Amino acid sequence: MKLQKSTWILILGAILLGGIVYVYEIEGRPQREATKALENQLFDFQENDVQSVTLKTQEKTLLFERNSQPPAGNSTQPKWLMTVLEMAKSTPTPTPNQTPVAIATPPSPTPTPNQTPVAIATPPTPTPQATPIAPPPETNLTKVPANEAYVVFLLDQMVKGKGDRVTVDPRVDYGLNQPQATIDVKLNNGKTHQLILGKPNFNNTSVYAIADPTTQAKRSPEVLVVSNNFENAVNRPLSEWKQPEQQNPNKK
């Protein structure tokens, strides 16, 4: 039995449609998944591409550089070296104001007709001297081994971090004019990236941020919300950024 022309057209259309669905669902799925994974990605570099990281907070400025020295013999060289560029000077706690003690002023003697009053000079009020604060010994620009785990954790947030754009509201203080941290990354190819971290959002689940503000010079920088893991990655005491001393197992 011969099929009618219209029937062949329907069969060919079904085959063609099935091929399109196959290409879209099977062949195009990996590409769509890769595109989705890069959606809202903050940066497009990998950890191995990073040459140095400069972390500036309100308390300190630290420089982390990848160690280029090969290991000597059986020694293990640290992967990252840290330099303390700046430490905030601590402000001495002011002494509570003391209530001034009233001192009775002796009565001025009545001068006799032939006696010239003697002017009594008032001693000058001493100017309070500020106690000089010695700069911390860490600010001597000496490179020390850095804690690799914490440096890698910070870079992992930069590499895998995503940001969702928020609508800027002039009534909201995003904390970006006085950021809690600024992270500058320099890559092996000379390119640089910057992330500015502001205040947490209203429920402390995210942090306001700006990524690469210099590339947005011709327009208002986009305010993003990023993971609050960034706060854990940058807010560490100086002692934790240093590589812990390895204990000698033979030492009792």
C-alpha cells in the first residue's frame, strides 16, 4: 500500500523534529551546564594563575606571594610567603576625666599706700604628652611562610565565588566607601582583579561587594551580594595567617 504524500511529509517532519530534540537535549546539555556554571561568576581565573594577593583590612595590609624558590634537598618550601605591609596603630585608651579638686584661693593682701602690688605669675598648664607607640615588629617587610590552607581558602572563594546584582537604594549603607576588606589579585599574565567587601546584608547571610570597579569606570559600579564565607576568609588575626611551626616528633 502506497502512502500518501501528506503522510510522508508528517513522517519526515517527525524525524526532523526528533533530531532537533536529540541535538538540543543530548548534544547541547554539556554546553548549557557549563554556561549555567559560569553564570554570575565573579572572576574567570584559577588558583594556579595567581601570582600574588594583597589583602587590606581596617587593621592590616598583607601581601601573599607564590614562592618561586625550588625546594633545596629534602626540605619542603612553603607554597606562599607573607609580608606585613602595614599594621594599624592602636589608639591608647583615654583616662577617664577626673573631677577637678577646688583649691581655695588665698585672699589678696590689701596694699599699703607706699607698697606696689606684686604680680604673681600663673604657672603654665602642662601640655599632655602622647606616649609614643612603637611600630609592631611585623612591619619590617620580612617575608615569612604563610598558612597555605587559609590562603587557598581565600583564593577558592575568589575563583568559585558568585555574585547576584542588587538594585542600589540610596537609603542603604552598603559599607563600600569604608570597606571591611579589599582583595587585589595579580595573575601570572600581568592582569589584575579586585574585590571590595562592604557590610553584611540585613540578615547576615551575604556581604555587599563590588568586583573589578576599575572596569566599570564609565558607569556606576554594580553592587553585588556574595557569600558570607568571604568574611571568614579575610577576618583572621595575624598569627593565623602565619604558617604554624612544625613540631619535631623526636622532641619530648
